[in-house]
Amino acid sequence: MARAPLTRDEVLDAAAALVKQHGPQALTMRKLAAGLGTAVTSIYWHVGNREELLEALVERTVADLGEIRPRGASPQERVVSVARALRRRLRAHPHLVAMVHERGLTERMFLPAQQALVHEVHAAGLRGARAAEAVRAVQFQVVGHVLVERNRERSPVQRPGEDELWAERNLAAAEDDRALARVLAAPVDPERLFTASVRALVKSLLEAGT
């Protein structure tokens, strides 16, 4: 059976997958063509040269982050949903996000999420400087948390680790709080920690408008 004609979206999907797995340096037109089972000339026809391909990936990443839609019955729930969705997008495409940043488009990338947050903080009664501060606080919380997660993932194995440092035999550091020691000795659940922290932040920010 003959292969269906290659599309631009298929080329971009394959290029994004290569970048996600190996980083931008691994993206070559020859490797991309081989993965798609086509000729290099076909890749050039669909997306231009490598620099034009990278620009197209950056533009698509910016557009993808613009598709975040708030969910929830209250402004607080909807702000938290935007924050969680933004974190997931940033976590899913670290190399592509880095490419966006290198091309000076970071602020443009975050603009749709900021606009969604503006709508929700207005609905919660915040205006002016308080509203702007709330939007930026949520954005910085997301970005900061993602950076910490990435740093923990790329850091060398820690010796001693948290499990050893917070072992129950070392309860002096936990002020004899065994439950606290057990949790701090267990692996971190980044999603749960992020959700708890952003909910607390958003609650305090939005209550300032009531």
C-alpha cells in the first residue's frame, strides 16, 4: 500500500518528538527524513531549512500554550486550573520551551495564560495593581516550581538522601513529629505539592479582593 502524502504537521510532530527526546542539537534534516521514511528534499519542501523548521516549532509551541482553558465553578478553582495546565505544558516540552526563550519569545508565550488569569482575577473582584500582582504571582509560582522540579531531576543522587535525613531515628530534627518525619522521608509527589501550594497562594491572593 502506498504511503499517504507527507504533511507539514507530520513533519513538525516528528521534529518536536526528536527535540523532546534528545534536544535541539539532535534535530537534523537527514535524521528527521530517515525517521519519516522520506527524502530530505521532501522535508525541505514542507518546512524549509533547519532554521525555518526550528522557527516553526517555536511558533507552534507558543500557539499550544495559548490553548489553555480555565476549568472550575469558581474563580479560585479556575485560576488553579490555569496554573496546573501551564505547569503540565512547560513540563511536557522543556527543550521546546528553552528554544522559545532563546528566541526572545518567552513573554509572548506566557501572554495567553496571563490573559486567562486576568479574566479570572477580575471575576474575583481584583482590579488594577492587585490584579496584576496576582497574575504575576501565579505565573512566577508555576515557573519557579517547574525549575525546581527540573533541577531535582537533573541533580546527582544525593547522599544522604531525604529518606536517611528524616529517618524516624532522627526525630530530634522533626521535633518528635513522627508523621512529619515519615512524609519528608518519602519521595516527593510534585503534582500534589504544586497543587497544594498554588491553591494556598491563589486563596490568599483572591481573598484580598473580597
